[in-house]
Amino acid sequence: MKLRSARQEDLAAIVAIYNQSIASHKVTADMVPVTVAQRQPWFAAHNSAHWPLFVVQQANQVVGWVSLSPYKQRAAYDATAEISIYLDANVRGQGLGTAVLTEVEHEGARVGISTIVALVIAANTASRGLFSKAGYAQWGLLPDVMDFGGQKQSLLILGKQIA
């Protein structure tokens, strides 16, 4: 497994991996697939050292991605990042998430991030397990804040001080 900075030519793979998770209603609050064009501004916003976007490579193929994004747009939150991790369905459950999370925490600390927050749909037991194993604690719960066509979901706020 190799983690490297994402390049423009990776965006189609990033979007494809993200779109795999939409139908489950357990990973993201998006309800319809997104396009490469729709994700372009998001991609551009991560083209900096402080808010990195990495791809996960295995055998020279992009099999996942991880980003650190601003938690809030106010200056006092500059050292706090929201993390997103998405892996291709074919590689989930192989320990890549743990390896990626460890590596991105080191990268975050290197660029001045001291706190990482993960917003996880409560029904997403795989992500809950990943973050729990890595030492993230539940810092909050927003009950039934999402509605997937009549199916309510709660949002967990998980966090960890990394520096």
C-alpha cells in the first residue's frame, strides 16, 4: 500500500470509489452519484499542503482516498480537520483503512493539524470500528438528522487529538 498526493488524473477514480458508497445510505449523506465536474471545486480546495488529499495505491492502482478538510471555516479551527476515508469495495476489510489512518494522522501532524474529527453515520459499523481501534472517541451524537427516503440515520462525531 502506498499513500501519495492526489493528482488531477486521479479524480475520476476518486469519484468512482466515492460513488460506490452512496447506495448503502451508511457512508455518506449524498443520495445520488456525483460527477467528476461536480467534485472539481472540492478537489481544487485540497490542492494545498494544509488540506491534503491522498490516494491509496495498491499494485499501481488507485484503490482508495483520504482527505483532511477544514472542520469549520473560522480561524480558531485551523488546526482541526475533518477526515474522510473511502476504499474501493474490492479492498475493504484487508487492513488498508488502519494503515491509511495511521499514515494520514502523521501527515496531518506534520502540516499543523492537532485534532481530527470524523463524522460517521451511526449505522456504519465498519467505520466506527476503524476509528475506535485507532483511538478515536465519540464526542457527539446528532440523532436522526438524516433522512434517506423515510429511513432516518444518526450522525456520530468522533475525534482524536493527534499532536
